[in-house]
Amino acid sequence: MKEVWACLGFNENRKAKSENPMNYTIQKLTGREILDSRGRPTVLAHCELTADGTTYLGSASVPSGASTGTAEALELRDGDPQRYNGLGCRTAVSHINTILNEALHERTVASQAELDGILLELDGTPNKSRLGANAILAVSLAFARATAAANQVPLYQHLANMVGSTRQMLPQLTINLFSGGKHAGGQVPIQDVLLVPHARTIDEGLAQVFSVYQAATKLILRKYQMRPLRADEGGLAPNFPDAEAMLGDAVQAIRDAGLEPGRDMSLAVDVASTHFYAQGQYKLSETALSSKDMILHLMQWLNDYPIISIEDGLFEEDWANWPALRHAVDGRALVLGDDFLCTNPARIRRAIEEEAANALLLKVNQIGTLSEAAEAWRLAREAGWHVTVSARSGETEDDWLADLAVAWGDQIKVGSITQSERLAKYNRLLEIEAKTGWPVVGA
């Protein structure tokens, strides 16, 4: 039988098969422990299936976060202190090779939703703690890669078909410039300041960000006597005295690169407030802030800097005040939920009902299967929300996230432009752009 290897994507030049429903018979699932961009273990899965007499192979590796919400699905770690300080993933891998492989061997399914439903039933826990979200998601993604190959379409087209999207656009870039918080040792409380180029193409946007990044390396050497040491996601991480210095230096770097802040390039801020919230107060600086004061502080940032997106501006369980933040910011910037929403349909429904946000940061590993992430996407879209598809601090060289962002995202948040696990996604976007000629959202 003919075999098609789909681990690195599908040949976009091949003609797609008809849209007739297809059944997929799973032949074998295998897992393996690999290392992520922080040198920590994560999970890689292979899926072998047959369809119409042909064998197709798909593989996928899953990321891992540092700044995690309490409502996230559970990554299963071994807990052996003698190996990777307990962070090993051999147990999760063994679940792929035994429980999942044995249950799905020679089982025929008709769709991603059916496959993911079986995975959830086999796990049987609310947060995927039995088999591990890392094991379940790796299989879910590997199956998607194999079925995209079976349908002879690129992964981004297969993922778009999965949610019924017909839009032919590329996501706007949001790229880390400066990092703090859990991504950079906490030298400043907020987590990331990102560049948002208003470019017509991915190629043009990346070139602009490169210029700003280089200007920023010179600025921090001059101002902080610091060479360009990088945080988890590649952002520069000098010893800023406060968040305002971080934002102000980003604006200066844009100017130093010959661009106009707010016209050529704007900023997005990952505040990650949960990580400096304690006992009802936000310890953003020496003076602790109430929720009301924190909202006023964020509004002052909007007045002072060209910010178009505020992510996790409040503590993830500060439900009483998220609606006030959303209405204060409305029309000026996105109110983006990460730890607040955790790509969790139940939390998204509540946020929609309470008008607590207007944008979703979609991280598939927060929820654990593609189908559940698709439900989160649908809820956000039906509410008129913006969707940013995001990577994690612990990434791999796998580039499936770029395809997901093309299929589902208004923006993509991957990290900076200096590390291979980030560049793999940007290079995939460049490849898709070259093949399709599609414009960037908002260009």
C-alpha cells in the first residue's frame, strides 16, 4: 500500500480529494518523550491510519507552558525527582503506547470529533488527569495531520474545513520584544511587551520586527549595559525598573528603527496579572493596587503608549471586575483572556454572558483536544470576539501552530524571532504566504 508521511505538513501543490465523507481506520499509535525549547520533556505522537486502501502517517509534538491558568488541562508528569526534577513524561508516553493504542487499534472513525470523543471517554476525568492532556493532545494533533494527508489538503485547509471557515487570510503578527514575569525571572511583574506590525504581508512584518529588535538590543546595551540575553520565548529581558520603562523602551525601539509608533507598529501587552495578585491586591509596583485602581492603571497605559491588546489585565478569578475592564477599554484595545479563559468553553460562555472580555487567546494544550479547542473558537466567533492563536513558553520545532493560526486566528502569538522553535512557525507562515498570496488580517 502507498504511504504518505505527513509529519512536516502536506504538499500544497497536490490536488485535493473530493469532499465526500471518508472513514479512517487507526492502525497504530506510538509516543515518544522529546525535549522542548527549555530542555524539559514533552510528548511526540505518531498516528498510522488507513483510508481508501492507503496508509497515512501523521506526527505531532505538544508544547508546555510556564505561565499556566488553574483551569488548564493537566500535563501528566512522572514526578521522579531523580529524573528531570520530576518533569519526565514517560508515563504519558506509555499511555499512548498502551492504553490508547490498544483501544484504538483497527478502530474506524469518521471525524476528528469522533476520535477526540473517544480519547475523552478513555480518560474519563474533567481535566485529563488520568491519561494526561499532553498524551491526549499529541494523539489528537497527529490524527489531524494524518487525516489532512488522507484528504490531500494542507493542514491549514483541513483545520479550516473542520470549523467551516472559508476565510483566506493570514494572521496578524504579535511578536515578543521584551519579557518579564515568569518568562524572564520576574525582574518586572508583567510578562511580555509585543510588537504588532501593521504590515501588508508576513514577510514585510518580520522584516520590520527584525529592525526594531536590533534597535532594542542597542538601546538596552546603552541604557542598561546589558547584552541581548533572552527569556523563554526569545524576548529581551534587561533589568527594567518598572513596567512603564518596559513599555517606553519598546516605543523608543520602534522609533529608533525608523518606524512610527501606532501607525507602522503598535504594542500588545501580556500583563499576566494573576502572577502578581495576592490577598485582593495587584502588586505591580511598590504600591499595591485594588482592582479598580488596576483598571485605571491600564487605562493610563492606553493613554501613554500605542497599545492595541491587553492580555490578562486582571487576576484569572477576578470575575467581578473583568466586565468593568472590558467596558473601560472597549473600542480602544482588545481585552484578551489567557489564564482567565484557558481555552475552556465553560469559562468562555460565562465571559460572554457577563461581557467580561472580547478576545480569546487560544492555546490548544490548555484544553487538550482539537475538537474542544474548536468549540472554544466557535463560541468566541459567535460572540464577535477576536481570536489570537498562541504558542507556549516551552515549544518544539513542530510548526502545526502556524497552520492552526491561518485556519482559526486573527493574530498569532509565537514569541520572538531569535529561536528555532519560534522561527519554525514563522517560516511556515512565509511558506503558506508564498503559496497562497493571501493578505494579512487588517492589512
